[in-house]
Amino acid sequence: MRDLIYRSHASQRATLKPALDVVAATQRQSNDITNSHLAKSHGIFLHILSNGGVNAAVQLISAMQDRSERPLLPRAMLIDSAPSRGNDTYAQFMGAMLATIPANLRLLAWPLLVLVYAYFWIMRACGKELALMANARRLLDTDELMPQTTPVGFVYSEEDQVVAADDVKWYISKVEQQQSRKLVLESCFEGSKHVSHMTKDPVKYWAVVGHLLS
């Protein structure tokens, strides 16, 4: 949450530096492979969890660009339980946030969550784009960060109380409208909570991953 509200891009990217080194080395190794059979089993697969994962992916890709590395060209991208549209009502926002907080801490967290929601409401009222939506747009709607030919998959659930299924479906419909998009795969899980789809039905989950990488 703090990354989406007040932490600077520089601070977030500094936190990602250890990952940057590994990703850059992996991509260089993948780019050096000339055998087509081996190349298919190498490369970067972006596995993004929740809205925080969307933000982290944007920061990671942007940081690689800042380092003058080769652009990150993932083989595919799977987005799990995200993105949100950022237009929740007060009741939806509080319900989603409280669902992620232990029951014994919810009363203490309530005032802080009210302030966070007020911040989001003021930003929307002023016509400002929330960081959450800006990140999703940069990742999915443009080729600023990666080619739109990158296959992308979405997994979500109607029972997710943190990120509404309708929000994910809205983004899916937008991505499907991109004629250059190579593959858009979606899978709705039954009875699973936020970012818990893999533990609920691992066979189905890894079948989605395998399809994206095939």
C-alpha cells in the first residue's frame, strides 16, 4: 500500500536492486541462446500477484530501462488477482482492506484506512490518475514497458474480496481489444480467495501457466 501512496520510485527501485541483477543476468543468458529448442525453455516469465505485484513489475521494468539494460522481453506474463480499477465505494474499499488484516487488529487499522480512502477519493475528485491505474495502464495498454505481443494471462475469482472479479474482467476486455496482442488467457477459479487460486486448484493453475509458456 505504501508503494502506491507515498514511496518514491527511486526508493522502490533501490529495494528491487538484488532482483534486477538476477533478471538482467537471466535475460542476457537467454538472449545468447541460439538453439531454438533451448530458447523456448529459457527467458523471463512475469508472475504478478495482486496490485502490489503490478506496481513491482512496473518498477522492475522501468529500473532496467534506467540502467540502460536491454528492454525486458518476458516470454509471457500471468497476473493473479489483479488489477483493480481503483473506483471502489467506501464499503467496497473497507471490506477489501479489512479482509487482509488480522481480526484482532482491524479496529486499530480502521482510522488509517479511512484516511487512505479519503486520499483516494480526493485524488479522483481532482481528476488525478491513481498510481494503481497508471501502473496497470502502462503495463497493459501501451508498449512503453514491453511489447504488446507479450502473451498475458489473468486468473481471478468471484469470491475474491480484495480485487473484484468485475475489475479484472474490465481489464481483460481492454487487453482483448488490442489487435497486436498475441494471446490473452483468462481463468476464473471457484471458491478461492485473494491470491489463493494456486492452493485451491493447483492442477488448473499450472495448466494456465503451461498454456502461456507453450
